[in-house]
Amino acid sequence: MSVSLKDVYYMANLARLSPDEAEARQLQKDMNQILEYMEQLNEVNTDDVEPLEHVIPLSNPLRADEAREPLDHEEALKNAPDADSDYFRVPRVIE
């Protein structure tokens, strides 16, 4: 299977691109090289290879989702750069 210029222009149109003739020919060459490499990979014997989702084992780095006591009001405002008794004071963003 190879990619024709017609295929390149079709895919470019789907991607909302408009390559000139030289760019289209370069894209055609690149896409055909990718397909040739994929054909080489298809020739590799993978009968004894177990399917993988990831190359390295992964673990869930997230903590367990457990309910905890909320921050005390004073504790939450303690590190605020500017607080107005019960609220955070922030610069005005709407005029």
C-alpha cells in the first residue's frame, strides 16, 4: 500500500491544511516511509510476546479518596497575603 498525492491532499483537507506541490510531495514521501517501516514491523515474529499496555510497570500515584476534616476558617486565612476578616481579598479584575 502506498500513499498517492490524491490521498495527501485528501488528508490535508481533513486537517484544514493547504500544502503547495512541494510540501505535498514531501508529505507523500514521508507517509510512504512510515508505511514501509510499519510493514517491516509486521514481519517481526511476536508469537511469544505478551501484550503490554505500558513498557514499564505503573502504579497509581494518587492517594486514596477519603473524607477528611476541612480546614479551619482561621487556618485557611492564615497564609493569605490580604484577608478581610472572613474572606480572601484579591485584586479587582472586572471594571
